Amino acid sequence: MSGDGGFGEDLIMVDEQLSSSTLRGDSFISPSSPLLMDDLSLGPDTPSTTPGTAQLPSQLAMFGLLDYTVFSAMLAMSALIGVYFAFFAKQKQNTTAEYLMGGKKMGIFPVSMSLIASYISGITLLGMPAEIYVYGTQYWSVLIAILLMSIGCGVFFLPVFYKLQLNTSYEYLQLRFDRRVRLLGSFLYIISTLLYIPIVVYIPALAFSQVTGVNLHLVTPLVCLVCIFYTSLGGMKAVVWTDALQTILMFGGAIVVVVVGTVAVGGIDVVWRRSEMSERIEFFNMDPSPTVRHTFWNIAFGSFFGWITHISVNQGMVQRFLAMPSINKARIMLFIFCVGVMVIVSVSCYTGLLIYATYHDCDRVTTKIIHASDQLLPYFVMDVTGFIPGLPGLFMAGVFSAALSSMSTGLNSMAGVIFEDYIKPRLSGKVSEARASLMMKIICAAIGVFCVCMVFIVENLGGVLQVSGSLGGVTNGPMLGIFTLGMFFPWANSIGTFVGGVAGLLVMSWISFGTQAAIAAKLITFPKKPVSVAGCTHLYPDALSSIVDDPLLPVEVQEEPLSIYNLSYTLYSLTGLVVVLVVGMLVSYVTGFQDPEQLDLDLLTPPIQRFFRKKGDEQGKANGRPARANGDVENPKLMEALLSSADNDDKRGRTEQQGATDEEPQAS
């Protein structure tokens, strides 16, 4: 977080928090610390029913009728949107352009909201507050990375994809290189998304079960089936409009909880003062070491590479950019996305400080009122806002909305990638648009059912969180690397790019999985901010007496992990990128560089285009040749691929026009 840079880093962040409370079992309590002694005089002791005091789960408010109504209304409205676009909308979802791109006629606002919702998952909403609570505010400097990511996407990547107008971002890899590289890119995307979606659904479902008491096995299939229903039937338009609804719920629930919680604790100044006294306010840790978990440098600049991978070359994000009717509107959408994500990230980070300020003298994890730091936010919501009817329901609707938006985006995008990259090339004869749309709907539903089944596997295999988090770090760097070789290095050939991509995948797998194994073996630990239980006077006596220091044991001499395993997870994407670029260019050199003159300039990023166009014009004048125009291609194989893509676009356009003509008499 997510936030997810990108979802891989979100998963790693949540995994480290889970590891801190379940795997390593080490305590970060400071019972004798004087850091909050002055703060204890802010107000008189309050009875145990007051929000913020040490209530056990059995004392917390539970979901009421209005809460269930609000949550159910979100699901019902999402399903109705899918029904509308599947059966009642003027333009049916019966072509690939409609199903995947919404006919390229969608408005800026809904698609912008969809982009935000797709990027912010339940992992982000639950994981970021826990991150700030446990480790402090250094992660908040990720706002710089988000801003740089938006600029980089708009300048370097978006113009290329919008110019080519492809169904999937991985088609680019075949145009630039060959089918092997295309399949490598789509394979990385499919595997990472298939393991990401179950985690995205499981964590909010676990939180919902925690605050409602509803069986996890009941709520997970119900919510997921609603998502599968509207995504498979309604296509891109249903996904976008449900995402827009869910984004409003997500922002609304988070902001209301923050406002109520801030008022309950005594104001923003109290939140800031208590956080500052506990040394949680930290924005400028300028340590240049790459082994420090979070510094200003690796968060603000290192995580940029993970975030830009997810927004610039990920199929779900590129698909939304291409849904815009013009590139200027796509850039406006990118700006709105940047602002929206920065706001929700800031709200989530502030929520972490708010939770600490509320429980500054009675840590809920140490007292075992909750079992892990990722449960802090659901507990806080029921503790502090549970007395307001409907508010817990609104918050859980927002958390689940974030999960459903990520799931629907993944299902819709994977359906397109699997059909275009793996099924369509193996079909004999021409496939009609209606048949292609139907096949993608079936693929979408099948993937959704698979992900629901995976949720139950996640529940029984705690280590899957580690595996999934590691996988996000494994795939981001290689994915960005192969696209960077294509757009920024016209000398890179297909052999070098494929070998570089595989090398990056192997190296990052070794680093990431090795690091997670070292964490599980307690060879790597992370310093946490101090907490206190000095104010836990309202706990049951037996619960309070159970908080004791561990007895002194002989210190075991443990082997030191490999130094590379100490690398901050925020640098995984950059490391993978560097490996791919170095290996890719070396192999391209050995096997023979690609001749830039044989490339269509549209396949290169605009700054590189301008350089080679200027160079070509100068050479052309010297040799008496006309200047090379944008789009000139001298490679017959590439020309054939581009013409085939253009021919498919023309056919889709004629089919849409025919469909519109057929519908006019009916409408009249």
C-alpha cells in the first residue's frame, strides 16, 4: 500500500506487521517509560464504557440493524449497476471494446474514481494505520513518490499506450519484441493478481467478522459473488460506476471515523502531541543506508519504482487510461487520481496517529485485547464510533468497497489478458465480437470463483501472506524492466529483454523469499516505536496480570543472514529494474543490438522519440533523404503486426457503428 509502492509493498507492509505480533512474538512495550507521563493529566479517569478506555471485545458495540442495512445497500447497489449495464443500457457489453474499454466514451469523473478505488485496497485502509501506529510517520513521505509517479506516468508511459490503442498493455511487448516477451509480461501480471485478490478480500472479511461476529465463511462468498456478478455481466462500465460508488463510501467512511475519533480524543493538537512524545513523528530520516527499513530516501524515491509499475504498465490501470476519448482527458484523470490517492493515504496515515493517541497508555496488542496490529482499526471503529448508529456499517462498507473495487478491476483485466494472450491466438478462424465478449465474461466468472476458493486456502495457510507479499516485490521490478527496455532503450532486442526479465525474476525471488525466511527465523527484526500499558486500569485483573516481561534466557548465538536480505523492501522494484536493464542490455550486445532505424518511433517514449527523430532528420539531410516521420517503419514483420492491430480496430469500429444503427429504430 498497497498502498499498495503498489499492492506488493502493501502486502509486505502488512506481512511485517503480522510477523511482528505472530511470527517473532517480540514485544515493543515500555511499561516504565516516562514518555507519556505528562499526557496522563490531560483529563480525569473515565469509566470503562468511554471510548478509548481498555474495553475487551465482549464490551464493544456490535453491528446493529442500521449498520447491516448500510452494508447491504452497498452490495445491492453494486449488483443493480451490473444488471443495468448488462440488460438495460443502450450500448450492450457485446464487443471487446465495450467490455474492456467501455466503448472509449466514459466520463472523467467515474473513471478517475475507479482508478483511485482500484489502487486503494482494504489492505491499504487497514495496513497503513497499523504501519504508522507501530513504526511511525516516515512512510507518510510516500506522498512524494505518488506525485513523481503521476508525473512519470503522464510523460513517459501514457503517450505510448494511448497512441497504440491496444486491448492489453502486454500487446505492446509483442509489437516491440516478440510473443515470448509478451507472454512473460502477462504471466507475471496474472500470477501476481491471482494471489493478490484473495488477500485483498480476506483481510477486510476478517475485519468484518471481527466487528460483527458473522462467520467468515458466510460473508466472503456472498460479497465475492456480488462482485463476480456485476463484473462478468456489466463489463468495464459496471466496474467503473460501482468503483465510483465505492470510492465515495470509502472516503466517506474514513473521513467520518477520523472526525469522530479526533473529537473524542480532544483535538488534532492532542493527537500530534502524544505522537510526538512517543517519537512517532518522523519525516526526515536521512540515513543513506539501503538496509534501513524506512528512510526519507527509500520511501520518497525508492518506492517510486513500485508505484509507477502499478500505475503505468499494469493492465488494470492502462485499461482505464485507454477508456478516455482523448489523451488530454486521460491526463486530467491522472491528476485527479494523484490528488485522490494522496488524500486517502494521508487520511489513513493520520488514522494511525489517532489510534495511538487514543490508546497511548494502554496498547491493545500488548494486552492481547487484539492479536495483531492490523486489527487496530476495526477495534477502534467499534470502540470509538460504535455508539453512532450506522457509522460502523458505513466504515465497513468503505473497507469492503476498496476490496471489491480491486477485485473487480483484477477480474475484468485478467479476463482481457487471458483471452487476448492465451485463448484468441489458439482459436481457429475469426472470432466474432459477440463470441469474444461472451468468452471473456465466462473467463471473468471462472477466475472469480477460483479467487473465492483461494480465500479459504489463505485462511488456513498463514504463510501465504508472506508468499504473496514477497511475490509483489518479485514481479514489480522485472515488469517495469521489460517495458523500460522497450520504451527507453531502442537497442534492446527480444532475446536480451526476455533473458533480462527472467534474470530479474530469479534474482528478486531469491532476495524476497530469502528475506521472508530470515524474518520468520527471527534473524531479521525491525525497531518499533514504544508503547505503554500504564493506563490499563480498566482491564480485568487476570488480563492485566498476564502482561509480564519475558524471563531472562541465555542469549543464543544466531547466524547472521546474508547482507542482501537486509535490503529495504521499498527498494525491491528498483533492484529488479536494475537487474533487468543490466542483463538485458548485456545480452542484447552479445546477440546483436536492435537497429533503432528498424523501429516504429511510436513504440518509444516521447523523449526518446524526439532524440531519434532529430538524429534521423540530421542524417537524412546529410544523405539527401526526406525526414523520418512519426510512425515510419522499415521492419516488415512489425509493419504486419501493426496493420493487423489496426485492421482489428477498424472491424471493432464497424461493428459498433452497425450496432448503433440497429438500435436506432428500436429507440425510436
